[in-house]
Amino acid sequence: MHDVVIVGAGPVGLFLACELGLAGCSVLVLEREAETSSPWRAAPLGMRGLSAASVEAFYRRGMLDPLLKASHPGTRSRGGGHFAGMMLDPAKVDFAALPYRLPSPATEGVMTNLEAVETVLSERAAMLGVEVRRGVTVSAIAQDDETVVARAGEHEFAARWLVGCDGGRSAVRGLAGFDFAGTDPQFTGYVVLATIADPEKLRPGFNLTPTGMYLQMPAKGHLGVMEFDGGAFDRSQRPTREHLQAVLRRVSGTDVTLSDVHLASSFTDRAMQTTTYRQGRVLLAGDAAHIHSPLGAQGLNLGLGDAMNLGWKLAATVHGYAPDGLVDTYTRERHQIGAWVLDWTRAQAAVMRPDPHAQALQGVIRDLIGTRDGTTYVADKVSGSSIRYDLGSEHPLVGRNAPDFCLEDGTRLGDLLQDGRGVALDFSIDRYLHGSAMGWESRMRYAAGPAIDDLGAGAVLVRPDGIVAWAGDRDPDREAFERAAGRWFGSPASFPGPAA
Ligand SMILES: Cc1cc2nc3c(=O)[nH]c(=O)nc-3n(C[C@H](O)[C@H](O)[C@H](O)COP(=O)(O)OP(=O)(O)OC[C@H]3O[C@@H](n4cnc5c(N)ncnc54)[C@H](O)[C@@H]3O)c2cc1C
């Protein structure tokens, strides 16, 4: 029996598998597709924008260089992006106004593709002893107090926990009885790779029009089109050349001709989320837990954030040293971020609607985005770096993604997080918290010394997912530190933990 079965070897399932493997769990990933390669996952159709927060997650696990290499010619950008097709000007972003950030190798977003992300994660998962079985479609699940069993045809796979990372049409979600609630679509979108007879009739980049939006990507014949049809297109059908051409003509207001369509798929702005991310021994992460339109390039970033948040908590639960209720903080922390992303995409659909009220609102938003504060606000949101969980502390750093503190000897927080343990950073010169941190060595690293910039803190406790769990002042309170360590890492030294 495995500790954890993950259903789905997409980016979220693989990232989670790496987190669990790093923490010493036995992990089996079951994937429906027999082949790893697909034109939908390679560039240009598989192109995806990773936010600065996602890039930071790769950095914190020592996978940033492999990701950049695999993403070649992946572009890096800081402060870019769009809101409802209205482009941000990175030159207008006031980076100094972004709270609690420090220089880091991972402050920029990266344009990559699903194949590159999955290749890097698959290689890491294999190194960590994760088993991936392809050509296995999970079609039934049964669970009791001790185990959960996934069935695929004649085969059964038992584990102590199962995580559904099986995408937007998740089978696990239905099989385990999750409620899935949200809003109906207003538009149908299409991703198309076509031969365009007269591409000069279309403008490059994002183009908001009175009936929707079209997007002409840099790769020849790669288009995105969104039409406000109330989500009427029957998505069980493959869109035909005739249909796509008619939609593109209506949305672009041109008589452009698609002479051939090589690949095409459809999506909508239906925005749905499960009401919880856990049912007994079954959890959900990524698109299995939340779906929404791709407006604003958020889905993959949201799913990677889920995996980073869940991995260490589930591993601690598997190993038996998790404090009570740790795994349930996953839903508590991530559900609200998912809900926010759904609203962010709904807000974009709302200003794109083909009615005079929405068009008026579009003008207002365009003016706001044109200002320095407006650009900074949107850039901060899409970077994912300003997420803050309510961990019950007034300290402004607690609950935030930790800035990449750098000690004067050059040691960076991002490097210290690479083995998947938490980190206690003590900026005092006399290693004030050293004795207190000793009890948790298997679950937390201790590093001490003055920082190049400590942002006014005397010490910080950072969880394995890079979130600040506790922050002390110049004369840190040892008891408060120990209480925080116990809250997130369990009793000191009561269990050896995987990284001992
Ligand atoms: C056009 C478009 C552009 C996008 N651009 C961006 C972007 O720029 N940035 C961004 O952050 N997001 C973007 N997204 C969203 C992003 O692609 C998804 O959110 C992300 O791929 C979800 O990852 P996942 O691992 O949760 O699911 P998936 O990638 O869907 O992986 C799920 C896996 O589960 C497998 N599976 C399914 N059912 C079963 C089963 N029963 N048994 C076994 N295996 C199963 C599937 O074969 C698949 O491999 C975009 C989406 C679209 C459509």
C-alpha cells in the first residue's frame, strides 16, 4: 500500500508528487494518457505564463534552472500581464510600493509550456522515487477510516490518502461526492492552430471588440477567440473550420479566411469551485478543485500554489507528526485564494460583455490601468506574490509569502528551503533561538546571522511552503517561537521526521 495515490500526472499532480516524495512519502501517480507528448501541451498551444509566485516555488525546490532551460526560449517578465485584454505597461509598475519583497532570483514571471513544466517535474519525481503509471484511468473510489482504494478496470490501488489532480473534468471530484458550485458561462472561447489566408486582416496581441476578444499570438496561425454567446456552443463537438471562421469574423469584424484548421478546442468562463477540498481521505488540487476561464493566466499558478500548500501538510500527517487539524488548514487557506481567482476572472468577463454598461466600465478600468497605482495594483495581483493567509497574527509579515531574506554570508532563504523543511531564520548575532530550534531539527532548519535587509524583524519562522508562520522583533520571544513551531511542526523531537 502507498502512502498517497495521486490521480493525474498534469503539472499539479506532478508538483504534489515531488513535494510528497521530497518529504519521504511513498507516492503512486495514476495517469490516463499513455503518452507524455501532445500538441496541446507543447508550444505553441501548451504555452502558459507562470507568475512570479510559481517561479519562486520552482526556485525554492532547486528546479528554477531546469525550468528555464526546458522553457527555452521562455521569456521572463516583471510586471507584465493584462486585465480583460487591456495590457499592463511594466514601466508603470511601482515595485517599491509592493509590500515586503526583497531582491531574489525569482521575482519575474516566466513564459513556458506545459510540456516543459511536466518534463522538469517528471524528472524530479523519478529522482525522488515517485512511481508514475500511465494509461490508467481511475473510474471508481472507495474509502474507509484507514484506506482509500482507486479502481481502474480490473486493477485496484490502495493508499492511506488519495489526491485528485485530474483536471477540470475530474472524475475523482464526482466519485468522492464533492459539491461543485459556481456561475454559468457567458462566453465560449476557442484555441485554434490554423492556416490563415490573410493574417494581415487581424491585429497582433489582445484585441477587445464589441462582441468579445480575439488574440493573435506570435506563432503563425495560433489564435484565441472569445464570443459572448452565453456559452451556447456544444463543447462535446469539435469546432469545425466553418464555425471557427464565422465566430472569428463576427468577433474581429473582418472577413478573414481560415483556409485550414489543424487543431482546435473550446473553453468557457464557467467558474466553479468545490465547497471543500477534502472528503475523508480524498483531497483535490488544481483544476479538479476549481475551474474558470483562462483570462489573466491564473489556473496553473493557482494549482501549483495548492500543491505547495498541501504537500508538506499531507506528508506530516502521513508520518504521524502533524499537529491536530493541520491537513484541514489546506482547505481553509487555499479555498479563499481559489474563490478570489474565480472572482478575478469573472470581473474580466464582466467588463468585456457586449452591452453599453460593461463597455462604459471598460473605459473606466482602462483609465485606471493607465495610472501608476492602477498598473501596480493589477501587476501585484497577477504576480501571486501578495497572497496573505490569516494565521491569527497582527505582525505584517505573518501569513505572507516570505521575502527572500539573504544573510550577510550570502545564504538565501530560497536555498535553505530546498530540502522541503521549514526554516527558522534568526537575525541575532548571538544565535538567540538556537536552543529552542534544536527540538525540531528534523522538520525545520536553523540559520542565524545578520541579514542584508531584515525588514525590521529579529527572527522569522518560515513554513516549508515559504509562508511566514511567525515573526519576532529584535529581541525575539523564545516561548512565542516555540509555540509557533509546535503549532505547525508538532511536538519537538517526538517523531524523527523524514529529513532527520
Ligand atoms: C487556453 C488556455 C490557456 C491557459 N493559460 C494559462 C496560463 O498562462 N497560466 C496559468 O496559470 N494557467 C493557464 N491555463 C490554465 C492551466 O492550463 C490549467 O489550470 C492547468 O493545466 C491545470 O493543471 P492540472 O494539473 O490541475 O490539470 P490538467 O493539466 O488538466 O491535468 C490533469 C491530468 O489528469 C489526467 N486525468 C484526467 N482524468 C483522469 C482519470 N480519471 N484517471 C487518471 N488520470 C486522469 C489527465 O490526462 C491530465 O494529464 C490556461 C488554460 C487554457 C485552456
